[in-house]
Amino acid sequence: MARIIGITGGSGAGKTTIVNSVAEVVPDFQFIPQDNYYQSAEHVSNQNITEFNFDHPSAFDNELLYAHLRALKDGNPVEMPTYDFVRHRRSEQTVHIDPAKLIIFEGIMIFFEKRVRDLIDLKIYVDTPDDIRFIRRLQRDMKERGRTMESVLSQYLEYVRPGYFEFTEPTKAFADLIVPEGGQNEKALEVLSSFMRSIMD
């Protein structure tokens, strides 16, 4: 049976940096980003970005997400969806994911739903200051997702910040390991890498 490591924290906390650092040490794993399981919201644009709350648990296709994690944990392949963050909709293309000993599952609300949380063998919470997370998000959304500064600020104040404190930050209580400063914490990465090597061996 596969082991699942869950990495959560607020948007811009450094979750992906940890995944990339881990890949340098233990390259043989499958990566499942929760972001790929967003519900489609084709009506959303830079001008009306706050008409869909991407920072609420209902924004994700939790039924499909649970089914895929369950299948992978049982050693079965899945067709993972992909998401177009410029057009705010699920793409037609999927990614074939074969089963593996180790699954890394990353996202802002992966500990929120109990049945999903119960599938995770090691729960990691990346704890990064609010101002650093906001700056990283602003840079990413403008550079990679074609967003304007005004739309990023509007969404952050109306949904991202409140959603973090209501749905993400409280799930820190479920974490087995809390990592301050994300991928910059070398000691935490050493502990995580050691755990993953034990799984692979």
C-alpha cells in the first residue's frame, strides 16, 4: 500500500519549494497538487475575480480528489485532471498517474475534510508569515496567471486572507510536523527526507 505525505499551508507558504527540495533527494514519487482539482469557473475574469471563492473547501472537486487518493493508496492508476488558471477552468487534458510507494499531496486545504485527511500518513504544515506569503502570491499571480495587481489585492482581501484563517490555519492542529519558513528550513527537510528514504527502502 502506498504512503501519502500531505503538505499544506497558506498560499505562498513555500509548499512547492519543499516538494522540489524533496525531489532532489527522493525522486521516485508521484505528486498530486490539490489545485488540479478546482471546480471550473469559466465566468471568472480579472474584472470579476471575486465572483468565485477559490479559498473555500467547496471550490474543490472533493469527491474526485478522494476517489483518486484512495485508488493510488490501494495501488491503482488514476487520470489526474489539470487546471487552466488563466481561464479558470478544468482542461481537457489529464495526466496519467501510476501507483507508487510514495505519494506527495500538496494544497491549501488538504487537511480540512476528514476522510481525505485520514488517508494521509504524514501531515506537514508549512508555517510562513503573512506578509511573505502575500508577496509571493502577488508575484506569482501577476507573472504566471496574467492577473492585474488590483484583482490580486481584491481577491486577497475578500477571500484569500479570510479563507486562510477560517479553513487553513486551524488545520495546523492536525499536523505531525510544522515547518517554519518552508523550503528554507534545512533541518526540517533533512527529517522529511529521512522519513521518505525509509518508505522507499
